[in-house]
Amino acid sequence: MNESAITLSICIPTFNRCRLLRHALTAVVPQVHAAQGSVELLILDNHSTDDTPLVASKFQTSKSMRYIQNSENIGAVRNVLRCVEQAQGQFVWIIGDDDLVREDTVTRVLSVIHSRPDVDYVYVNVSTQPLSACDALGRPPTGRDFALLPAICSDLSEHGLQKWEELIDPDVNGVFLGSIMSSVFRRSLWLSVARNIDVSGPFGSSLETVYPHVCVLTRCMVGRPVYYLGYPCVVAFQGHQEWLDHYPAILVVTLHEMLDMYLQFQVSPERIDRCRRHLLLNSGVALMQLLLYRKCPGRDRLFFIKHLQHYWRYREFWRGLAVPLLRRARRGFRGRRPGQAKAAPHTD
């Protein structure tokens, strides 16, 4: 394909999830073909050992679709970064192999890109569903099988925004733009700064190894005009992700690191403070999990005394902790007989 003719690259990094990949391709491939060369679909296979190559080959019916298999597993984060390196479109949209692109939404995204040449970034809203809702259908799902709500953001309107950082808002995205499938971005800007991102550690060891896309986008998008597309263009299935065991550490440590990074890049302190309070209010259970369970992934990244010193002045910190503490207290009282000594908590 002629690179100058490609407006949008839709990239799907994948590894050993051929069943889910088949669903994702069933939904998006017809939309790619309908775009008549202005959209390419790129599958980056991280050296899968299941039927992923076979599934991809069945959908590879035109030059608009490319399949690349890594010669070895380079890790999920590096595979995401390689998507952008290998893409040929002016804009890139990275979606998961477990995400479903709703009907006619590729056209919606293209319409924004073509009508707003000043925009370097399009925020795409996302519906959320448990994976069991997909499995219960007994057939390949379509976007029409699922309601628009619940969605990451309840605002289904669309409008332009003067600055990218206006999207850093808990009412827009509870993980502060961490949902990668919500970002459609100008590839040239990404490439201009991506080399500065260090993803050398294992997953969860740093902000870069969890949210590399946020680290890149922050370096190139702050202050730039963007477009908010409130229609939930993607259905994201939840509850099966390999990284879920890391989620307590992500809530308690990594997302605070993200907010600290935003401050370093001149995002307003008032905006970050609002996000911080939302995060503290909703991470009390995760904090208790990290404190009580020694085998919880990422526990070594929590320095509780330092955490307490930073956040004890926030009432949201204490309100967030109140929920798990009250739950434990209720379980303790219900489980003890009169006169029975309380057992030591099991922390393994």
C-alpha cells in the first residue's frame, strides 16, 4: 500500500489468544475493506504457539491487512511499541485482541481526522462488558449485541478540546488515559519522542512497563488540540486479562506515578489534585491487599510509610481505607464465638 494514502493504521498486538482474535477480526476487517485503502489493519503476533497464524491468514484477503510474527516473544510492552514502528498510517489506533470495534465506527474516526486537520489526537470512548457476556452468545459477537452503556465515560457527545490534558479527568477515564484502545494519535508525533521511553524492566516494575503509551503521548501531546468522540466505538471485555494480579499495585503505586509525570509536563496541579483524590478514594481495597498478602505482584514497589507521608492529609485516603477496614471488622466479629481469641491474619 502507498503510505501517503493510508490515513489510519489499526494495530492489534496479540499473543496466544486466537479465539478472541478471531472475534476482533470478524468485527473490524469488513470496516477496513470498506475504507478502500485509507485504512490498514496490522496484526503484531508476539510469537504465538496456538492457531493465531492460521486465524490471521483466513482474514488476510487484501493488501489492507498485514500480519507480522515476531521471531521470538519480545514482551507485551515492546510488542505494543513495535506496532507503531511498523504502522504506515498518518494516525495509529491500537486495540486489544480482546476488543470489539463496533459497526461503522472506523468511518466515525476517519470523519474526525478528515474534518479536523488541526487535531493530533482523538479520544475514543469504550463500552465495557464481562467476557462471560461474549461467551454466552455461543457465536461470534458483534457490536450490536451490546448496549452502549456502561462505558468508560457516560458522556456520549462529541466535541473538540483545546488541549490534550483536558482529557486527564476521572469523569473521562478512571485510569487517566491509561486505556490504550481509547487513543487515536498522529504517528509522526509519537515517533519523535518514543525513543526516550525505557521499557527494559519486567511488567509492573515501572510506569513505562505498564503504560508505555501514556509516557509517549504525554511527551508529545500536552498543549495540542484534540477531539473527544463520546460514542463508544469499542467494546472492551473484562475479567480475563493476564495483568489483573498486578492491578492492586497499579492502583496504589503506578497511577500515582502517572499523575506525578503529568505534573512534570506542566499539567495543572488543580487537575492532578482532582484525579489524585479520586484515585485515593477508590484504591483503599487495593492498598489493603498489598499490605496483607505477601505474594501480591508489585508489593515490593509499595513503601507504606512513604505512601502515608504523601497522602495522609487527604480525607479521601482515609475514606478509601474505611471500606476494607469495615469489611474486615465485620468478618472478624461474625466469625468469632464469645470468648474466642482472634486468630492472626493469614498474609500468604
